Amino acid sequence: MNQPADILTQAPFTHSAINQSAFRDDLFAGRVAFVAGGTSGINLGIAKRFVELGAKVALIGRNYDKAIQAARSIGSEAQSMAMSADVRDYDVVRAALQSTVEAWGPIDYVISGAAGNFVAPAAGMSANGFKVVVDIDLLGTFNVFRAAHDLVRKPGASMIAISAPQAAHPRTLQAHACAAKAGVNQLVRVLAMEWGREGIRVNAISPGPIAGTEGMARLAPTPEATAARIARIPLRRYGNLHDVAESAVFLCSQSAAYVNGTVLDCDGGASLGDASDREIGQGIA
Ligand code: COA
């Protein structure tokens, strides 16, 4: 059951500013971004925010109609374009990147966020089921970054992979996603080392529980499950699309000029562990 995002992301503290930004409105004017998996959720949220800040954004997704709909939802044809491309197919991804450059010139920001997932025990997962998630998440990220390498503006380009807490924290029923996202984090570090000298920064964002996403609807489908999860998060709220988009804006901004090869947890501290009153209270009592 989907629950209203504004309720889930309200912090109990007045000092915690929600949906604010430290960045100026024209930060990305004249810039070009390419977002893989940008037709929904976190990636679409990033694409939308980049358009708001003045960038032209090209989106790719597997379904063309969905991609076109997504592009029109965030801006005019002058601001956003959509192409259908499966990140598992290098040649198709390369062609989409080339079309972007032909239309708008060198690409400044590349976001690789296409992901696939399902919940299953390893023993109930076929070899193909494991492979399909690794192919979308890990091979897909390699394809997007590798194909973009000579098409980005150098120096100054920023590439961001959308990772997940599973990369660092093993989780049952997620053998494929854990393996794939751990690979994504390590790929980001290697590319950061190899491409830094060309003026390309490569980083990842690991979003925690984000309200309104397909993942959270599946992981916490009832108000009770949601309340229980929120009670364990240090900041006592879910994140929202704006929170993740702002992390991406930061990593692409001049403010992150010396940030390279990092995995930025945007999760309210959730991945650190259980911070519930019960847990903390045990130490105090
Ligand atoms: N449990 C076990 N195996 C599953 C499964 C499930 N719930 N869902 C898919 N699989 C297996 C299939 O059985 C198949 O294996 P097989 O050929 O041995 O039978 C394999 O995964 C590929 O499935 P298929 O549906 O053909 O692949 P696809 O490329 O169309 O779909 C998925 C990719 C599997 C990731 C699909 O779940 C998907 O597209 N999801 C939507 C995107 C998404 O998950 N987003 C979440 C982002 S966090």
C-alpha cells in the first residue's frame, strides 16, 4: 500500500529543513545531463531537479512510451528528451549517448540508475534470475559509464552511480542485488582512479529508505511496517526524492570538486544500524 510521501518524510524536529536547497536556481544552466533509468523514482527525481536548475536532460529507459512521458513531465522538448535503451545493450546505450551529444553537445553529468530487483532466496533463484539483476545493475553501470567516457566534457564531468545499502550490508533474499551493488561500488572506485586524471569524477549515491519508491512499497507495505522502520532511523523519517536529488546536485556541483570515488549514503543514518528509542534506552536505563 502506498502511503502519502509528505507524512513519511516529515521530521519530528523543527531544525531539520525538508525540501530546501543550498544551491542557486541556475546552477546547471548550459549543462547537459544523461540519466539512465530516468523514467521513474529516484532517477526521475534527479532528472527533474537538474532541469529545474537549468540543465538539459536526456533520459533512457526500456519502455519508450514511459520514457517520453517522463521527459514531458519534467520539461519541454528543449529541456528534456527521451530514448528507449536497455542498459544491458552497450551499442544501444552508446547510440543514445551519441544522439544526446549531437543534439546538445558534450555531456557534463552522467547518472547511472537503472536497476532490477526481486525478492527471492538464493536457492530459489535460477542462474538466469541472478544474472538478469547483475546484468542490469552492474554490467549496465559499466556500459553507461564506459560508453560515455569519450563523450563527456573534460575536465569537469561528473558521473554518479545509484547504488544501494545492499552493497555494504548483506541482506537475505537479495543475493543478486547485494553482489551487483557491491560490484557497482567497487567499479566506481576503480573508474575514479583511472579517469580522475582526465578531469572526470566518479561517485555513487546509496539511497536509504525513500518514500514513494517501488522498493519501499514492497519492503514496508503497511502503515505498521512503515512506522516500525521509521522508528529505527536516526533522523526518524524516510527520505524523499528531493533528498536524493540534492545529493546528486552536490556531487555534480563545484562544491564537490575534490570529491571522487566516494559512496555517499543519503539515508538519514539508516545504514548505521538500529537507532530506535528501545535500543538507545537500553544503554541509558
Ligand atoms: N523470483 C524468482 N525469479 C524471478 C523473479 C522472482 N520474483 N522474477 C524474475 N525472476 C527470474 C525469471 O524466472 C527469469 O529466470 P528464468 O529464465 O530462469 O526463468 C529471470 O529472473 C529473468 O526474468 P525476466 O522477467 O525474463 O527478466 P526481465 O529482464 O524482463 O525483468 C527483472 C527483470 C527480473 C529485474 C524484473 O523484476 C523487472 O524488470 N523489474 C522491474 C524493475 C525493478 O525491479 N525495479 C526495482 C528497482 S529497485
